[in-house]
Amino acid sequence: MLELKHIYKTYNPGTVNEHVLFKNFNLQIDNGEFVTVVGSNGSGKTSLLNVICGSIPIDAGQVIIGGKDISDEKEFVRHRRIGRVFQDPSKGTCPSMNIIENLSIADNKGRKYGLSRGLNKARIDYYRDILADLDLGLENQMDSPVGSLSGGQRQAVALLMATLQPIEFLILDEHTAALDPKTAEIIMKLTDDIVREKKVTTIMVTHNLRYAVDYGERLIMMHQGNSILDKKGEDKEQMSIDDLLSIFNEISIECGN
Amino acid sequence: MDLLLSVLEQGMIYAIMGLGVYITYKILDFPDLTVDGSFPLGAAIGAAMISRGMNPLASVFAALAAGAAVGMCTGIIHVKFKVRDLLAGIIMMTALYTVHIRIAGRANLPIYGRSTIFDNDLVNGIFQGGFSRYKTVVIVLIVMLISKYVLDWYMSTKSGFMLRAVGDNETIVTSMGVDKGTVKILGLAISNALVTMSGCIFAQQQRYYDASMGPGTVVIGLASVIIGTSLFKKVTVWRVTTSVIFGSIIYKACVAIAIKLGLPSTDLKMITAVLFLIILILSMERRRKRTDGTDLYYDDGSGDDPAGMKDTAVGKGDGADA
């Protein structure tokens, strides 16, 4: 179980740009849950992910995984059990290295990066299989640098890399937002398959309300650093895009937009 | 013939330094000015140890270790204290000026008549008579090839993959549960170890240490890397390290020709700078590495594509931690 307890976070404290985002924010996510998170810009969605991953420091509060407080764990240590895919496809891969090299790096996650051979030749057939499953033609470009692939292809490789080794949490930060609609659909489908197959606890931030409604078993809407909507199971099943939109509109009116 | 030999000797000695610069400039995307201090540091260590009658080969290993330590210092200043890359190098370069003069005891230390890695009983026994003029070039070739192949091997290991990854995309290193700061420090240590070793060998070939050896070293290193990688960017049969070596030799040849044409040797730094500028203009390599993947370890492509470029040198100085 992942718990966020009494999280406080203020950006630019003591300046004119001071912005209090989280004020006693609390959240619990059960093992194996697939949570979708929506909310307007600046509502704290990405900050929420950054707090979990340790990418930004928090002012107060605790991040607890499986009963253990990991608030003081460094970002890279936390990532040993977290896989993260970013909005920017270039963030999840090494552009100058080819697909096999990228997958070999990801395949060694959790182990020592020592002086043994970097390429994992024994697994090349397996890599070819999982790439072929994507149906993006990547299995024929395994020697191409990832930087020469399209955004969708890169994101697919990034997703594979993030989930190649067993992880406890999959963090998806608007990972389909930079892709064209068709590619986004493919990546979203792939994401769902991976999450189901690996039964990994997943938190997906998205601006696509349809994805938020269609995928996952829990939906959270963030607003000004609070979760103003949290629907699980059947309640979530019954949510429609229109319901979400109407709540969005209410918030906007409150804010004077 | 003598000119050719001297170009090959110096070109290959500087190529070892060029390999070090290649690690920082091309792989880590870190413009490391420490080089201007670590190269003469190696020369000072070589001259100081040899003038005290110590084993010349031992001085090469001492230089290697000292260089690794120096690179670590630059890395720690950058990573732990979050000083931007250019400034971290400048601080170390400046501090090292004092260090290498202290080690040598004075600003100029000749080691004529002492035994060096090029001139000792064993070497002189092997290269006799007419062959003796080739002994330096052969020994330099051996040391340079060892450096190249060890570096190539390292780059193909898991640790080497992380080094390539950190210059390519720091985020991925963190994602793999590895401390990117440590990887950078390691890269700087390897780079400066090569540079310092090169300085030590250079002092033994020239038979003196001089404090003025330092300034301009990084320019020579960068020129070698850029000549090599842009001239041979279409060549895929050999690795980029080989291109860097040829780049260094070509660069030394250009300088030798300029001097041969009658320019006084005091104009050397000006020749170095102007040549470097010409190379930069011709190769279009005026900005930092791009993220679009055209900048490769095995197959270095360098077209000009401003759209895919990272920020310019001034922009991306944080490096350590965002």
C-alpha cells in the first residue's frame, strides 16, 4: 500500500510567487490498484507524482510504502521499485543508444551496473518478441538508435523499459499527451495490457477524460492541491465523461474563469 | 621523415588526452576545463618522479591515479556542491596550476639524460641501430592502443552504458535506480585519468615539464574530437575512439605544417585557437549535443538541426540536480 500522509508543499516560499499547493494532503492507494488522476493545469497532479517519486522535496509529511516511511529516500533509490513514463517520449529512453542497448539497460534495473557486458545477448530473442507484440515494426529496427524513432515508437519503448523488470509502482505522467490520437490509443491499450498482465499498482495522470473514465478502477480529480473527487469500483464505472466535464465546469466557475 | 615521426608521436600522445576529452565533451556533455590543469599535472608528476630517479613506468601509473582523483574533485564540486560544469572545471584548472608547479618544485623541470619509458635499458636493447628512431612512436602507439581498447571495452560494459546514458538522458539513469551524480563523477575521473596520463607521457617524450604546457590543452582535445567525429562521421567500420585518434594526428599535422611554413613557435597558441575556430565553423558544431539521437557513440552523425538541439552552453549549467 502507498500512503501519503499530511503532505505540505509550498512552491517559492517567501517570495511574491509563493504558492501553497499541498496543505495536509492525504492519499491511500492499495496494492494492484489502477488509479487515473485528472485535474486542470496547476491542480497538483504532476506534483503528486513528483512527491511519490521523490523528484521534489516536501515541506512536511510522510510518503509510506508497505508501512515503511520512505520520505528520506533519494529519488534514484525510490525508482528501484518505481517505473515512470513521462509525457515527453525522449525522457524515457536514451536517444543515442539503440533499442537493444536501451532494453538491456532496463533489464538490469535493480542490479549492479558493473563491468560485465552491457548488452544482454541472451535476451535478444525475448526483446524481439515483445517488440513484435507492439505491432509497430520495432522488431526490425532493433539496431536503430532510439532517437531516430517516432514519438509513439519511443514512448512504446519507454513503456517497455519502465516495466521490463518487476516494479511495485507504475507512474504514468500524461504519457499519451504528446502523441497523435491514433498512437495515443495504441500506447494506452498497451499500457492497459501491461498493467493487467503484471498486476502492478498504477497511477496515471491524464488530460484525456475518456482514458480516465475507460481505464483503471479508481478515479481521482485534483483541484488546488486537493482531491475533490475519488471514485472507486462501481461508482467509477458509472462515471461518464459528461459527469467529469460538469464538475470541471463548476470548478472553473468557482475560480472565476 | 623526422617531421612525420614527430607528428605521429605527438599526435598519438595527444590522442590519449583526446580520448579523455571525448568522454566529457561527447559522452557526458560536460565541457571540462579541468583538462588544462590535469595535463600539466601529469607532466609535473612524470618529471618530478623521473628527476628523483624513480621508475618512469611507475610515474605513468601515478599520473593515472592522480588524474582520476582530480576528475573526482571536479565531479564532486559539480555534483555535490551544484557548481555549474564550466565553473567547476575553471576552479580545478586554476587550483591545479599551483599544484603542478608545487609538484615539479618550479615552473620548468628538464629531465634530460634520465631514463624514461622511451629511453631505458630494456627499450634501447630492443630498438638498436637504425630502429632506435622509431622506438618512441612504437611505444606511444602501444600505450595509445591499450588506452583505446580499454576505453572501448569499458563503454560496452553495464557501467559504460550508464555513462553513455547519463550524457544522453539523465532521467533514465535515475529511473534505473542509479545515482546520476556518481556516474558523472566516475566519467570525469576516467576522463582526467587519461588526460593526466597523456601529460606524463608527453613530458617524457619532450624531456621536460613546463607550467605553460597547460593552457590550450582542452582546445587541442576538443579539436581532435571534433575533427575526428565530423571528418569520419560516415565511417561505421571503426568506433568513434578511432576517429578521435585520427583527429588528433590530423590536428598535430596541421600545426606542424603551419610552423613549417615559417610561423614562429611562439605563435603556437594562436595557431591552435584559429585552427580550432576554423574546424568549428566547418563542422557546424557550435552548440551542445542534441537529444534527437544523431549524436552517437558508434556512429557519430553531426548534421545541423537547430530544432532538436538542447540549450546552448550557457543555458544548461545546473546538471547536478533539478
